[in-house]
Amino acid sequence: MGHGFSRAIEQIRSKAASAAEGIPNRIPAPCALFAAALLLLPCVPLIGCRPHDFPQYPSSYREYAYVTNGASNTVTVLDIVNLRRDREFPVGDNPTGVAISHTRNEVYVVNSGSGPGTNGSVSVIDAQKNSVAATIPVHKKPYFIDVSPDGHRAYVANSGSNNVSVLDLDTRKQMAVIGVGEAPGLARISPDNQTLVVTNRVGGSVTLIDGPTFKVRSVFPNCPGATDAVILPDSSKAFIACSTGHQVMVLALARPATLSGQPNTPLTELERSDHLLDFLDVGQSPVNLAMKPDGGEIFVSNFDSNTISEIATGTNEVGGASLIGDHPSRGIVSADNSTLWVSNFSANTVGVYSIDDGQRVNAIQVGDGPDGLAFSSEGHIMLVANSRSGDISVIRTTSYSPQGARRIGTLFTMLPAAKHPNAIAVKAFQMP
């Protein structure tokens, strides 16, 4: 997540970008004019036009969105309370992934580096001051970062060095380096901190690392273009997108000798080991996996099929595919498990899919090349990073017509970012 997108699908997207060369931005004219006016008047707060049913916050409350601008070497900070751009400041070369700490007021930005042989870094942002507090060196071509639930560790897959950096966030130093497969794109830690799942894009494999010891536990081949990965909330399974094919790999993750809280329930030898469960057929070029918060279903963005596939995680079954838009690249599910939102990279839309009804219910025009998505902490707005137009679309997730009819997904405004915004992370907190 967390999670801009890595180089794992840059080649896939470049085909769509080339095909779209010269196509005008598809934002409707009134919205484009409104966005232009906002750019001319960036200091005018939008409180006056905020609807009465937006959340009301105490004076000490702060909420910011952090946007990595890959071609500007900067981070844009958006003030979610007042719906305006707060500031922009430099970080390292080619910032891509971004993640927040759930235990301290910090945000972490991965800087991929600018040239061959150049090492990357992680910028530590103090969310209260909105400035860079530290820079942690890592290795070559990192793109993503994942933070442990307890906030003490971070994990960075270094695509150009075939290893993973383990960061001690308390001391802000690299504490370990673990060799993995070729061109790892993502390292994701399980909720129980026991397993680190690493996708090796060029190697077409998945490496599982023991969380407490940092030792490689298992390697699973035959996942061409391994990119995105999600882990169930109970840490029992991992699902991995094999993006240069048409499958999702399902792995059972090794469990402790006895289940937590059930010391008299010993597990079998198979349950205590990592093992392959299945390969699930989905659409062409599955590049992103969006899991419901309850872990019951996963939605696969099939970039070259223009569809989403629905996986039932309990049975490892694919329920079918639904058309969602032109080159879907990223999905995110609402906190109430009811709605899937998908950025359609070449259609310049965000598709809205009702999970309960099993159908697309809206397609919202946004900026050019929508990619990264993030909800506000209350879920009342969604932010969309438009990678080609260099701006952020602000979508109201729910609104009402003058007659009281409920509408799911309406474009509220556009906020400026910088060149090639990749990813968005939202941090909310109370000032001391």
C-alpha cells in the first residue's frame, strides 16, 4: 500500500501511455475550468463551499495527505480538513512509495534514485511540522515501503540490488539486509509480524522471510512478473499477482506451533510450513489486489483485460470478471466492505463497483492518468493521483441531490500537485 505503483507494471502502463499520446484530458469542461480557477487562487480556502454534512473537527485535529511527485523530487502535502494544498517540499530523487506510521506522527517516503548505480533512500517526515526529519540510506532502486503494525520496523525491497532493507524506525537506521530473488518490487509484512512476503518481478518468484529472525524461509517459483501481494488479516494466506501472466498465486503461510490464545490446539506439520495452495486464473496482466478490510474477498485489477476479478479468500475461488474501465491499475475498498473504487489509467475515470450488487454503479471523470488512491480517515472523500496531469482529484464518496437522492461518487474539486504524482498516504492525528 499502501500502497504509487512500482516499476513492476511500468512497462505494461507504457503501452497505454503511448496509445494515449495526444488524447486530450477528459475532465468535463466545467470541472476543468474550476480546477484552473483553483490553480490561480491556491490560497483561497474552500471552507465556504464545503457542504454542511462534511465532518466537523476539533481545533487540535490535523489530517494531511502526502503525495509523492516522482518527476519533481518533492512531496505535496494536502490539508484534508480545509481541502487545500498546504505545502510542497523536496525529498530524494524520484520519490515513489509512501507509508504512514500508526504509532507515531511520521510518514515514510521511498526515493528510488536517479541513475544507474545510484542508491535509494527513505525520507522520514515529521507530520506535525511537515518537514523532513531524517534520511535513511537503503540500496538500489527501491519503490515501496511497508511498516510493521507496531511501528518499530519498515521493509524496503531494493529492485536494483536483489535484497530487502530492514529499517529500525526507532533509531532511523538500516538494521539488516536480506538477499532475495531478482528485482524484488514489494516487501509486505504480515499482521502478526511473523512473515515478510517479497515479490520478485524479474525472477518470477515469491520469497517468504521469517519476521523475527530475518531468515529466508521459503521460495516459490512460477509467478511471472510477481508484483502486488496482500496478506489476510489472520496472517494465514498470501495472494500474489503474477502480472505478466493471468494468474494469482495463493500461499499458505507457516503458523506457530500452537495457535495464539489456544495453547492446547497443536497444528499439523503441514500447517506449520509454508506451502502452495493454488494458482487462480484471472484476467490478463493482474497488477493490483484490493482486499476488503474484513479479508473476505480480493478484487484483482486486470490491466490488459479492462476488468476486475473477484476472489473469495476462504475457498480460493474466482467468482468471475466484470468490466470496469480502460486499463484498471489500482483498487481500494471502502471501510464498510461495500464499495470498490478503481482507477482506470487510460480512461481518466474512477470506476465505482457495488460489491453487494456485483456491478459497476458509476464512472467518475478525473484527471489524466489516474493511479494512486487513498481515502480520508473518515472515508468521506477519496483522493486520486493523476500521474499525467500532475494534480489530485477530490471525490466525495457519498453526496445527496437537492431532492435527497443518494449519489455514490461525485467530483468535488481538483488540487494541484507536481510532476508525475505516484502515491498518496493519509495521516490523521491530534496536536499535543
